[in-house]
Amino acid sequence: MTETEVLVGEWRLSAMGLSPRTARALAGRIAASSGRPPFVVDVSAWSESELEECRCGPGDVIVVGTGGDARRAERVRAFRARHPGVPALARVPRHRSAEALEMLRSGFQEVFSDVTSFPAALERARARMAALPGARIETVAGPASESPEPPFDTVVPNVFDWIYVVGIGEDGRMGFETVNPPLHAGAGFLSSELAGRSVEEGLAGPSAGQLVAHFARVLGEGLPLQFEEEHVVAGKVRAFQTSLTPVRNKWGRIHRIAGISRDITALKEALSALRASEERLNHALEGTQQGLWDWDLATGRVYRSPRWFGMIGLPPGGIDDSFDAGLKLIHPDDRRQLESAMSAHLEGRVPRLEAEYRLRARNGEWIWIFDAGKVVAWDPGGRPSRVAGMCTDITERRRAEEALRALVGGVVHEIRNPVYGIFINLDALEATFGEEPRYGSFVTALRESAERIASLVNDLRDYGEPRTLSPEPHLVRDLVENTVRSCEKLASDRSCRVTVEFEDPSLLLPLNGRRMHQVFRNLLENALLHSPPGGIVRVDVRKVLADGFDWWTFTVADAGTGFDAETLTRAFEPFFTRRKGGTGLGLSIVKRVVEEHGGSVEAANRPEGGARVTVRLPAPRSRAGALEAGRG
């Protein structure tokens, strides 16, 4: 081998593990930006003795490719140990982030993925080398003989690692030639004072026997060695990760061992704490029978815990790790509701995701799931990047609710028929004796009681309805105006007038039309019943900005006496009412239906007198948002 001569002012790119085409492309890219093309020298096939004699100039750079066999890895480490003052870069494909991290941990100043990013990476690597205290980039020649003079005097202080060189004499005796501890290293492990002393003399205690045995193994096998072990430092047991590399002279004899040791105690303690935390979480999830999911919107991948799969009878990993794969298991009638709830949360219109839906199990049965989640991470632009949540099997609860609804439905049916019979008989009684005053008061009292029973029965039926919404786009103006028409008789009886104002008459919202009609009717009937004769009930539909997000508000205001203090605090409690003949379920139904739509409702008194109830529903946004992006 004849070494390429490098003239003054010129520099060299030493390539190892790169194709000739890639190496030339790197040199061309640098030449285009700086005008100083380097000599390209492929040292991939050089022997240890040739690498020993290699001379590096002040502007040289080492570039290696990842992968390869153990032999190449040994040559890379030997070359790096021989020239610690020369910037070293590694070319790592973009998708191998773990490999890039490993190269940086092993001492490379920079990694890059393609030819275009190489000049910037080289500039950063040289800047880092220049910033290291005591760093020197100078010509380093391989030893011409077994000289006792330490040739590794260019090893520089570093932040994390102990870097040291053990010389091997012809008689097999080992001694420290250079010991370079990290900055702010404490006493007790491989101090710089060990340089020039034999290994047995410099080390004391158990550490001596441990390290000498490892040095002997490297010397005997002639191969690099990596291991983790514990050493007592300043009276405390600390964990170290060590890499030892044999260095051969030009005659092929191992005459030095280059070592790098890193204190990984804090890392192992953190990993141990993480494992303990994961175990506690797994035990807690197993005890509460809850499944965990974690959705990375950037990659579209969804992590589902083993318990999640266990709820539907599948082994871990039983379905693809995508959002749509899970969505396909959801009952078709419930998918739109879940997507709407997820979109509302990702857009920030509701503080958290909450949904109940049916999930198909492995045996073909449907189980009910309560799903609660929240955005836990955002990208630099402030958009959601990660959502995590918990799933709970509520099948038994839903079955109990269905049984209760069936019971209520049966009771409603059994009561409604006699009540209708009472109304029929009252009508007949009025037709027969309506002219006689002595019967009039009794008929009126009986009719009021029958009407109250009928109203209570209807409210019980409505309050016990299932929570599944299946929302559809509705023109809000039609919905509100139909409600006003249904209350015309009550308004006429009360000599009241209803006015409606829309900010946007063409407003469309995803709603369950029948149930929202019930909401508006309950609010309008309450306002009419509490308004004085000749009063005006106002309905305003407007868009507002609250908590940084857009909402549509539906305000129903009357001119009555307003709410007293107790009613304001208990207005939405089931069966609480101050109105004679009321069931106390009207506002409870309103609150439940509105919250199922992702909104809220509040009651207040108007400053000018009267009551005001405001329903707030999230303003819709385009589906081409975070939900669609997260689905890949």
C-alpha cells in the first residue's frame, strides 16, 4: 500500500464502508460549497498495520457507513481511537433513528442521511471539535517502533466517558498510557494520575481483578469486547458500560487496548424506575379491567395494551395498529358518534374525549365500551400530535340500564293505558254533568292530576332513553321554528309572544334532531309557563368565542320572576322543581342531551329581570383536520 500524499493546504476524506460512488458524491458536494475538493481515500480494506501508519492532516475527516460485520466495526473503533482529534461522521439512513443514536453515543460527532446534508453535518462536527477544551487537530503519525512515549496525547476531555489506553509490553505486562476522565468526574475511578502506571499498581480493590480479566480476554481473543459491570466508587456501587478495542501495530501484534467506559448508573436507575412504573400501571389496569390506547397522529399508529385486546378476546397485536382498524370493530350505528367526539376534542372544542359505543368481540358478540381520552402532546405548530385514553368494559352496566329501561317502559305502558281511560271518563263526565257546578271542581282536580301523571310518564320515558345519538346534519332554523310552532297553543293560552333571531339562518349542525327538538321545547315551555301574561320570550341563536374556541349559543329568555338562589344551584337535578305540576325532569333531560352533543347548558337571571337559559354547542369544523391526518 502506498499512502496518498497530501500537500500543504489540502485535506483528505477517509471513507470506510462507503461505496466509491457515494464517497465521490460527498467530495463533490463539499467542493461545490467550499471550492476545496478533498482527496478521497477508501480505507475499508486496510489492515490494522496500514491503519497504524496512516497519517491524518489538520483538515481531514473520517466518514463511515453503518452496518457491516464485526471486523469492520473493529477497524472503525481502531481508526477512531488512533485519530481522536479528527472529526468523525457516520452516514445513517433516515429511517434508522436508533442506529443514528447509537453512532452518536459511540463517539461520532455527527450523523447524516444523504449527500445533500453532508456539508452542514461536517460544519457542525468541526465546530464541536473546536469547542472541546484542549482539542487539537494535528498530524498524527503511526509509531515506527515499540516506543514507550504515549502516542495518544491528542485524546481530549469529554463530557460523559472515561477514555483510556492500556499499553501491552512484549512481555505481556499492561500499563496505562493515557487516562482521560470526563469533565467533573469524581474521584475513585480511573483518574488521570494512573497514566504511566501498571494496571495492577494503579487499580485497587475488586475493580483491579475485574478490569485485568477483561483486558486479558481482549488480548487472548484479539476481538473487541463490550460489557456492563459494577464498580465501587467513593463508597457507592455504580454501573459502567465499557467498550475495549485491541489495537495492532504494523507487525500485527496487539500492543495497545483502547477503552471507553461510561457511568450508566443514572440511566439504569431511570430504567428501573420506568419498569417499576410500568408494572404498577399494568397491575392497576388489570385490577380495574381497563384497556390503554395511545395514538401517534404523526405516524398514524395506535398502541393498544394487552388488556384492550383481552376485552374483545383477541391476543395482543390481534389487529393492525391503525385507527381505522379499531374503527372497523365498532358497531356501524356508533361510529359516527365516536368520530364526531374525537374530532371535537382534537379541534379543542371539548376538553376531553368521552364516548360510549359497541365493540365486536372475537366470538361475534357486541360489548359496550366507555372510552375516555385526552390530547397529551402537541407539535411545534400547536397541533395535537398524540392522544391517549382508557377503555372500560361497561357491558354489564348497559345491560342493567337496558333492563331498567325495559322496566320503565313496561311501567309507562301499564300507567298510560289507565290514564287514557281516566281522560276518556272525565270527558264523558264533563259531557254529562258539565253544567252542574257541584261536579266542576272535582272534574278539574282529577284532570290536573291525570295530566301530571301523563307528563311524568312521558318524562320518565324520555329520561331513560339510550345515550347513543347518531347525529345527522340539521338545518337549525327549521328545528327551532318547528319547536316554536309546537308551543303556539301554550303561548296563546299564556297570552305570550315568542321571537326568534338567527345570526346565520343557514346554520347546519350535526344533531340528533328529535332529541334536540325535545331540548328546545322543554326550554321554551318553561319560559312560557314562567312568563307574565302578555310577556315576550326571546330565542337568540348566535356564534360566540369562548375559551379560545367558537361555539353556537341558543339562549331562551323570559320576563318572569327569575330563579331563586336554591333553584339556580339545583335547576338541573332530576325531580327538583318549584313549579306546581312539574315533574322536575325537564331541565335534567336538557342537560343530558346537550352534554351528549359535546356542549353545556347554564341557567342565570337577567339583570333587567327574568330568567335566561343558554345552551352552548361546539361549532363544526372541516373533517380534513387532525383526525384525518392521524389516520395517515
